[in-house]
Amino acid sequence: MFSYLYKLFLNFGKYTPVVGILNLFKFSLLKIFKTDKLIKFKINYFGSYFYFRSISDESTLPRLSEGYFFVKPNFVVKEFIECGSTIGMTSLHFMAAYNQANITLLEPVKDNFELLKKNLSMFQKVKIFEIGLSNENCFLSLGKESEEKRSINFSKYYSKQTSEKSEFIDINKFFDTYHLTNTDIIHININGAEVDLFEDISWIKYCKIVIVYIFNIHQNNTNLIIDKLINDKNYDLNFEIYNFHLIISHKKYSYSVDTIKLI
């Protein structure tokens, strides 16, 4: 508790412009008493309200205050997919970065999905689906990262599981089914399960750039994915690791990286 309060004190000047003094005080009390409740604040960049959970979504404040990494390609992004949107905080950053794009958001965990809809369903160019991507069509019971966190960082690789099953779609069928065969960028953040998506990488022909978030506990997955990319001769690809992200692009496309802030 003391380490948390000290950290909050150090970041007081960064977090106050994000949620305001009253919300920051509420957030602090909920954290101290380990209570997971909704906090509502306005994001002036979009003129809309955003809801997050005091424990489950504790990364909301640092993410908003620090901004989020994104790829700036040498073309206008018109179709963007985020696989693993949780409640939509990173989605907002991508919406700002790719403001001409149609945005498709995928989130298989019901509690997260409901909050994602509450936060972003009012935006016309955003489509939200309660599904995840895998290497097959299936329903999976996803385990919790932590008992304290009710609905964040679920994965089939966590040992504790819930009785609630989430729907997953074969990634190679997804692009045809949802008419997204000309996707500019897909961002994948699925807690270790990304390795399954690369068992068969024929879907990569539908995407100009693929970005995979690398979790610390699943770093070995990166080696498996890179091996797959190197050994597959069907596609002419570049790939690099930047800021805990594996960025894969077809060689005829170039990009730079930047950070976008909403505050």
C-alpha cells in the first residue's frame, strides 16, 4: 500500500489532468481498499466519457498520461483491426492516430466487451465484436491473470479458469467472413495466445502491417513466431522488435514509429 501511495504521489501532476482531483482521490481510495468500481471521466480529445475499473483497469491512468506507441506507415490507414481491445483505452489512441480509418475492435471476454461498448459504441466508424481470434473456431474458458483483477488479462494460458466460455474464430476465416481482406494494420494483444495465430500465417496476405504486443512472461513466443516468419518463403516480409512490440510488414511498405497522446 505504501509503495502504491508513494508512486501515486510521484505521478500526481501527470494523473490529475487525466481524471481530475476528485476522481483521482476516488481512485486512490478504491485502490487502498481493493475495491473494483467504475470511474467515469471525460476525454476532451473526443468530447466523450470513458469508464474504467479501479483495479481491473489500473493501467488506464499511466497509459493516458504517457500516451501510446503507434506505427505511421507510408500510406493512409483506411482499415484498422485491434484484436484484444479490453475496454478501449488503446483503441482510443489508435482512433486518434488513424482518424480516417474504419476501426474493428475484437474482445472475447464478456465483462470487458460490455464496457468496451459503453465506451466506444457511439463512434460511427467503430465496429465492436464479442469474439477473439485463434487457429480454429472454438469456445474457450479463459483463466484470470489475478483474483484481484476481475476481468482483465484473461488467457487460455493462465491456470485458473472461469466457467464462462468465450467465442474464438479461426483467423484465416475471419478476414473473409468479416470482409476485411484489405486490412492496413492489425494490432494483436492477446496475452500469450498470439503464438497460435502464427501456426498458419496465410492470413498475413490480408494485412499490410501486423503488430504483436509481447508479454514479458511469453517472450519465448516471439522466437517461435520469428522462426515461422523466417522459414515461410511465401511472403516477402520485414520484422523488428520495438518497445515490446513485434512489427511485421510486407517489404513494399515502410513506416516510422511515434507516440500519440490524448491529454
